[in-house]
Amino acid sequence: MANIKFVNENKEAIAMDGVNLRIKAMENNVDIYKFMGKMTNCGGYGQCGTCVVEIVEGLENLSPRTDFETFKLKRKPDNYRLACQVIVNGNISVKTKP
């Protein structure tokens, strides 16, 4: 089981290991998109890069960056991830809309 803490929203979610971060955020009414991303997101297919989140704690409990993440986030710190590409396998703390 994983405990996902959404820092900005002061919400926590319990999830089974292997859950997708974007889906879990949506299930818990956590908005991960900035204004333009709300209108232009790809629906979680890893094509647009609008679901950027900052992992505050627990980076080691996530799946490795995908090739698309590496390309899209090449000028961002290693703890920035695309929520739609992240598989959670343990406790993490997340900041949305960094």
C-alpha cells in the first residue's frame, strides 16, 4: 500500500502499489493541470507534458522516468515528473503545478 500526500491541497490518498499518479489524483479531486493544460491535455497518454508535478519525498518509490519524460523534462530537476507516466510503489509527497 502507498500513501500519496498532495502537499498543496493538504490531501492524502491510500493506493495499491502500481497505481498511476494522474489517475489517483483525479479520483481524489486533485487538480494537476495549470490553466492551459486543462484545455490542451492529452488525457493521460504521455504526449502533451502538461501534468508536471514535483516529487517532494519518495522519489525512490516511483517508476523510472520514461523516454518521453526525459525529453520533455530535460531542463527540469530530476524530481519533476509527468503524473500520467508515474507508477507509485510506495509512500510519496507531491506538489502539483510546480
